[in-house]
Amino acid sequence: MLSYLTNEFIKTNFQFNSVGQILFIQKIKELLNNNSGVSYSYKINNAYSILLELKSVIKDLEYGRTNGFILEEVRKEANEIVKKDLVMPAKQNALYGTVCDEIRKGLSIDKNNQSINATDMDKVHSMYSAICNLENAYEIMDYLNDTVDMLKSAIQSDECEKIIDLTECLVSSIIITKRSISSVYTNVGYFFERSGKAFDDCWNQWVGNLLRIDAKYKCYFKIEDKYKEKVTETITGVEVKIMHPTENGSSLIEDENTYWEIDIKAPANDHVSIVEKAFRVYKKEMGIVEFATAKVDKLDDRVIVYDEHFNKFFDLEQKTIAKNLDYKPYNQYHRNIDRVVRLFVDNLSNEIDKNKVVNAIINTCNFEGEGKTYNFLLLWSSLEALFRSNQYPTAITAIKDIVPNILSHRYIYYRLYDFLKDCNNIGLNYQYQGNNVVTENPNTEQIVLLFNILRDQSEKDVFLQACKNSYELLYYRGIELERILMNAKNMRQKIEKHRQILGYQLQRMYRIRNKFVHHSLVDENIDVLCKHIRVYMWEAIREMSYVADNRKINTLEELYAYFRMNNMMMQKMLLNANSPIDAKNISNGYL
């Protein structure tokens, strides 16, 4: 949550007074903010995008780029996401129902070679054709438009839980249209926070910007004399100025220089998209030139851009934009994490384990500032090296069990911790049984107090109302926690759902890694997955460090066994709604 966007701040500074308007601003800013944790950041997929992903994986299967087991995993994930969709059932109910019928059919897998059984290939072809027909009858922009309309209606009616779900859906749809998250975040600030207009006027201008077609840009990279004869489509600075006569930014172009010119289309004013598209083509050209001449000492980090619509030049630096987008989850929970991690590494009983952990830490930090593709591969290789275990038959089976086991170990604890941090950040004070619940650095005592408040029938409504009075989104986050803590069954289901989502994401990362390594294909969501994999690595090392210290464990294999056994015990101890809940288990684990 963005601490400054309290209800009072929005009412006073933007004159947005309805609950729906306030909640929308709080939610969309949190989803789009680069520093939001992955649990509160935008989702990669909504119903439409997961269907497109399923179609892509079917195509990969056809070309031998994946296997049947992975396809069935994606089908299961797609089925779950599509079942929860709000947009298609409301706007295209018959089409929605038909597609649901197609993807609901499970696929039989030959366990020996992980292929689809021949008798089920007809289901695969049916799914593929159904999604193709969906795209033809109901395009992504139709889905985006319908999401916008439903969200606006929900805001006007103050249907708060719908606002939260539809805002998440909207942001996921925006990703499909190739707009960068940072650009959309900037535009939300521009149209809603700085325009000074009524909410409806802000909304209309923002939506109009979202739905605009791509703008045209000409991009210019400086070319050195020693290899310019090998570069296609060069142009002098003088020629550039003659072609685009303007005083607006023309000083960026130097008359005596030679430039390489390329044409691109990108969402209007989306600097991230412009840089990504321009540098992708530039690197391809320079790669060929360097291969032929060995004279390209280094790539230029700067591109000069001409905006055809506004008749102006501006320049962009690749590293500056990349640095602004970099997400680092460090030191989120404990000030003394450095001490605990040092102790963890020092106490590991063999050098191989020490090297695995140290290299994982270094690669997570990405000191060299490598590009997102290389960084993703580096992080994945570290993940695979760290969590390869003799307790599992393959590296991917180990990763898909060990990492979710670790990250779900104290999942409820960290959700409660995050909630208290949000309370503190917005200046909310609350006492329970004579104790301060909200402090700058919550400890186990405050976690237990919050746990007890949310399970206290007479106290929880008072506390949640205090949250609602200060910050609408905080209230709904509290409602979610209250439902989770209602009984043991709800807690177990939430933890298991978290494990399942982690498993889907890790499988997605593995598939994307294989597509690049084996087929040289870079996935469009690789930057999003970089953020996720870095968080997984950081949180896993943090949690292993604390458990190793508390349980006096000094080998990775014993740690992996501990987390697996903890998960098994959690399922047995939170067996049903009547099972007892002990706050100590939330703080310390179940084993």
C-alpha cells in the first residue's frame, strides 16, 4: 500500500469522495507501484491472458518445445483462473461457457515420457481451436473495454470487492496490450492526481489514453566511423534535421555525427516500451556488424527519439530506465537479517552448501546490472543449484516442492506482519488489552495480538472499522485476513493455494528457461518473472536462515526435509474447521 494515499488525503487533495473512487485509486496505485511486494503487485494473468498462454503452450507442444505434463499444468491453471472471471460471464456468457467446457477436460499423461496419451490429443486440438475462435469473436481490446465498463460501474455503485477484482483484471489486460507497467503508473498519477479535475473527467481521459493506438517514432543511434560502412540505413545529423525541422530538442542531434535510423511503433509516451523495442533492433544490427568487423567496442546506451505526432526530439538511456524498474525485496522484515544470514552460512557444515547459498545471494543482488534475460537465467541457475536435492528424482521436482514448502512455512505470519506494517505506515494506532498493536517493527507479540483481534468477535469489527476510516484498501485486506483466520480449514486452504500458485509460477519459469536455452525464444513476461524469482530466492534464503538458527540445522538437505515435514504436519494439524489453531504455529511453524 502507498502510505500517503489515505482516505483523507484523497478527499482533500483530489476531491474524490466516494468509497469506490478512493478504493480504486488506492488499489491501482498499489498494483502498479514498482516497490509493491509480489503478493500485492499486479498479476501476470487474467482469464483472457491465461487462455492465450494455454494456446501458446499447445503450439509449443506441436513443435516439440514442451511436453504434455507442462501443458496439463497450464490447462489446470487456466481452468482455475477462467472459472473466477467476472468479465466474460457478464458480457459473453454463451461463449464463456463454451470455452470453459473445452478447457475443463483433463488430459491423460504418459508418466514414462511425460507426453499426452494419443487418445487425448483430440482434446488438445479442440482446446486450441476453441481459443482461436474466442480470439476471433472476442478480441483482447473487447475484453479490455468490457473490463473498463464493468469497473466504472462498480466504482459508481461502491461495489468494493468487485472494484478490487476488476482493477486486478484491468491491469493484467493492459499488460497484454504491450504497455509497460511504469508508463501506466505514471499516467494514473498524471490523470487522477495532478489534473485537478472531477473523477469522471479524469477517468475518461485516462481510459482514452489506455485505448489509444500505438504512436510512431523514429529512433537514432550514434554510429562510429570505423564500422559505419557495414551498418544499413545510416544518415547524417544534418540530414536528420532537414527531414524533421523543429527547434524542440533538435540540439540533441549533432550535425557531424552519423546515425542509424529505425522506425518503431509503441504506446504513446511509453518510454520503457520505446527503449525495449528500439534496443532490441539495435542490438541485432550491431551484433551482425561486430561479428563482421570486431570493431564495435561497446553498445551505445543512449537513443535519440523523434516523436512524429508532437514534432520533437528527446533522448532516453537504457540503463537509467532499467535501474528505475529494478525491484529489490531486501530487508523487508528484520533489521538483523545480515547477522542471521552470516550465521547461517558460517554454520553450514560443508563447503558445497556454503557455496550454493553464497552464490545464490550474489546472483540475487545482480551487482553487474545484467539485462533481464541474462539475469533471469542467472537467477534460475542459482535456484536450480541451491535446491537440487538427493531427496527428489529431478531438479524441477525438487524446486517445485522445496521452494513452496519454504515460502509457505510462515505465510500467514508474514501476511499479518505486512498488515501491521501497513497500519504503521498510514499512522494508524490501536490498543488491545492494554497493549499497542501497531509498532514500527512488529514482533511476535504484536503478531499474536493481531491474530487474537481478528478472531475476537467483539473486537474485530471495531478494529476493522478503524482501518476503514483511515484507508479503504486496508479494511478489505483486514477482511481477507479475518476470513483466513476464521478456522483451521480456511487457513490450510489459503496456505495450500499459495503453494499451488508458487508451483504454477515455478513451472512457468522452468518452461521459459527451456524455451530460451533450447530454442532461443525470449518470453514477453520475463521481466515480471525476474521480479518473482528474485523474491522467491530472497525469501527462501531468509527463511532458511532463521529456521537453521532456531532449529540448529547445519545442512541444506536437513533443512529441505524440515520444510517438507512442516508442510505435512500443517495439513494434519489444520485438518478441518474444528481443528484447534495455535498462534505459536503461525510464528514458529508446525514441526
